[in-house]
Amino acid sequence: MCGRTSCHLPRDVLTRACAYHDRQGQKQLPEWRDADKYCPSYNKSPQSDNPVLLSRLHFDKGADSSERIITPMRWGLVPSWFKEGDPSKLQFNTTNCRSDTMTEKLSFKSGNTVNRTSPEDWEKVWDNWRLLTMAGIFDCWEPPQGGDILYSYTIITVDSCKGLKDIHHRMPAILDGDEAVSKWLDFGEVSMQEALTLIQPTENVTFHPVSTIVNNSRNNTPECLAPVDLLVKKELKISGSNQKMLQWLATKSPKKENSETAQKEESSVPQWSSQFLTKNPRPTKRGSAGLLEQWLKREKEEEPLAKQPHCQ
């Protein structure tokens, strides 16, 4: 369902955008983990690394569960129990997971929040615009033959709100406000049952159509986010080769010949071979009827005299 996202803010700007209040009410900035893996982009696709906000308690067992960190993770969850050595061999799609079945499936466990830049003025330095915070689940996978641990995540989806139903029947589970984000991340204090109540459709979203250039993940420009008017008819663009073909057809295409010219050219054809051709006034019959007639005639001619009727 959700196959493209965007987060192009510089790292320091994104850090300020993720400011939060700790359990004592003090404003804090989340710390980065593997910050060098963060690559801002206007067009993020599955299997790319994206910034994920989560409780510090997942990495530091002595930390307060309200403290937060940001770390890039692979979009498309690779479960810890996956036994193959190559994550690309995972046979099912884990880009998204349905809220109504995620607790039943072995693939999904720990909670996180995926950050996406708000669709406002994309060139502004952070000016208190809210991030689009989507609820997700992450896991860590260790290659069977050893190597670096891979952190990956999936985005939780819910039934679409009324405003989006005409576009798609599913939408991301959006955590609307810092309180909802805090409850979703603070697994040390908030039970899973309480956290799941936050996973609901919300009408507090704005949206607009964008260009189809986002279909190619190599396109990474502000044009990926610019609104487009679906009612404007695009003019047909003719390529250079097509233009040359049209010009050739207009100037060099063969013209129809009149009947006199055709007859004149036909009469100029040499007739010397016609004297050797004999014309049959009656065309030879073809097909099954003609063959049957020839066979009967031949049978009659070859019939023995004893069988022929006696004539006085």
C-alpha cells in the first residue's frame, strides 16, 4: 500500500524536529545511532534506509524508556528468525503490515515510529512544521554466517479515513501528536494493549497528487513532491525521430497515379512473351466438384465392353 515516502531534511534539522519532553517534562533532543547511514531524499522506496525514532531502552538496558534515539533502518522488515544468508530472498512482502493481523504473525514484534517530512514548504529550514509520524514495528536480523546486524522495519496500516477511501482502502497508522508518539514508544511504561488503541484511522491529514516520476526511485528532486493538476491535459510530445518521419511523409510520400498514366505504363510492358502462351477459353475447373467430374468421365471411358449397354 505505502510504497513511497520522503524525508529530505538535513540531519541537524531533523534532530530538532524530533524534540520531545522526557518524563520530568524537560525538552530533549534524541541522540543519533549510525548517523552516517542517514541519506536525505525526496523519494524513498522499500529496501532503502530511513530514519526511525524509538525508545533508547531497546539498545541501552539501563536507560529510561521515555528517552529516544534516531537510527536509520532498512524499510521492509527482515524477521530475526529468517535463516537465509541474503535478506532479498525473503519470500513475502514486509513493507507494510496490517494492524488487524500484526499481533498474530510471527514476523512482527517491537514498536517504533517512522519519521516523514511534512508536505509543506520543502525548502524551508525547520520552522515548527510537524513531521508525519507513522507507527511501525522493527526487528534485528543477524546473518547465519556472521556479520553486521541488520535493523529493519515495517509500516503499520489501518482502514482508510473517509477522505482517503477513494484513493486506497488502506492508510498508514499515523500517531497524531507527541502524546501518541510517547505512548507508542514507551514500551517500558505503556502496555501493548494500550498502545494498540492508538492505531486508528485519522482525518487529520492533508494530501495532494504528485507526478509519476516518483515511480522511479532514482528520481530525487523536489519535483517528486510538487502538486500536479490531474485535470490538465498533457500535450502530446513528439520525439525528434517522429518529427522527421512526419516531415518525410508530408513531402516524399508516393502519390496516387491516375488511370491514364497507369494504362500508359502497362502498355509499355514488352508483349513478346504472349505469342508463346495459349489461352484456354474455358478455365479449368478446380476444387472437389471439378475433380469428381473428371474422375467420372475417365471411369466411363475405361469401362469394359461387357458392362456397356448393348445397342442394336
